Amino acid sequence: MRRVAFNRVALNRAALNRAALNAAALGVLAVSVFPVYWMVITAFKPTVDILTETPAFWPARPTLDHFATAVRAAGFWTFWRNSLAVTVSAVLLALVVALPSAFAVARLRWSGRRGFVLMVFVAQTAPWSALLVPVYIIARDADMLDRLPTLTLVYFVTTLPFTIVTLRGFIAGVPPELEEAALMDGCGRAEAFRRVVLPLLAPGLMSTSLFGFITAWNEFAFANALMIKDQGDRTLPIWLSGFSNVFGTDWGATMAAATLFMLPVLLVFLVLQRRVSAGMIAGAVKG
């Protein structure tokens, strides 16, 4: 009887702990998601409903007028093209450089390997906002301000350490015997990596690509510092920051512009959700 009572107490405690954890998770989710939810519903509300003293939690009369205003704004498609070009270029460049670097760290033994890994971790943890002024001075002295390639290079350097660290974990998790078997079959080192290791890195490539895409797509400080004069070379975050100045108190159009700005990352994440989640977990465990 005592053992049964003890088991019941233990089960009750476990149920209470689980309920408390679930409640805490729901609270964190609500706090995190509510600003995004309010932004989206505000984009669909008429201006009269936005400015009322008692705003509703759901648009009674949804409208797409604010989205039309945002899309027709001067420079919208130009800034969209700039952001997409800079983001995709930075992510691809980071992958091209990080793959051989991660392979060298995970598979090869060479002098200075530990120091290289340490410097990568230091670069990953460094506050990039502290480098804003030095990067601006270097770009100014090198006559590289107001150029999209400069911004691409900055985003590439920003995302490279994380990409190397994550891919290193994935490559280390691939059994070396698979490469050795390919080498025995006559493949070279590069060909064995391309045919055997690279297909197994798909989750890691997707997770690191998504991280780099989000970082570059949402980045504001460097884009604002390096693109000072030429309006045609600015990106969407800079355009969005001045959107309220262009339209005054048109909060509906501002929220619609922010919603459109969020959509690409959201769509990419929804499409790759399973592979990205698996990749992040596996990379963390194997690293």
C-alpha cells in the first residue's frame, strides 16, 4: 500500500511539473508571437479601426489597401531585389568557404588547427555591433561605401563562423569508413567528399543556410552605415525604417510593409521546417 501511495504521489508531482512547464512554454510563446500577430492584423485593418481607442483583436472589415500602398511605394521592388541579391550571395559564399574549412577541421590534422578553431569560436561570439565603426572606416578608406558587394562581404563574414562550426559537427558525425571505402574504390579525396559526405550534409546545409538568410535579410546596422548616399543600393530594412516618415501616421501601410518584409523568411522556414529542426539538433549533438 505504501508503495502504491508513493507511486501516486510521484505521478502527481510529475503531472504538476509537466503542467507547469507547459504553462511556462505557452506563456513564452504568447509573449513572443503576440507582437507579430498584432503587426499582421493591423496590416489588414482599415485606418479608422487602427486609430480607435479600443482596437479589436481581429479585423472586423479586413482590407488589402495597406498592402497595395506598400507595394506601390517608391523603390519597393528595387530594395527587394537588392536584399535578395545580397542575402543569397552572402549565404552561398559562406557555404562555399565553410565547407572545405569545416572538412579540414573535422577530418585533417594540421599545425594550428586548435588555434583556428578557437579563433572561429571567438569570431562567432564577438558582438558585431562593436565592429560597426571599424568596418565603416575601412570601407570609407577603401572607397567601398554605397556598394552592394561591400554589404555582401560584411554579411558573408558575419555568417561564416556559425556555418563553419555547424558544418564541422555534421562532418564529424559522418563515419570516416564511408570515405575510406570510396577511396578504396578509386575515388580521390575531393570526389569522395562530393559523392559520400556532401549528400549526408543536407540537413546541416539547410539549417546553416536558413540562419545566414535570416541574419542577412534582417540586418539593419551595417546596411544603414555602409549605404549612406545612393538610394538605389539600399535594402529592405533601410526602406522599412523610413517608411513611417514617408507616409506619416499611416500605421496600416507600415505594418503591411513589415509583414511583406517578414514573408520570405517565414515561407522558407515553413518549407524546410523538419529538415532545419533536425539539422540544428543533430549539429548541436555531434559538434
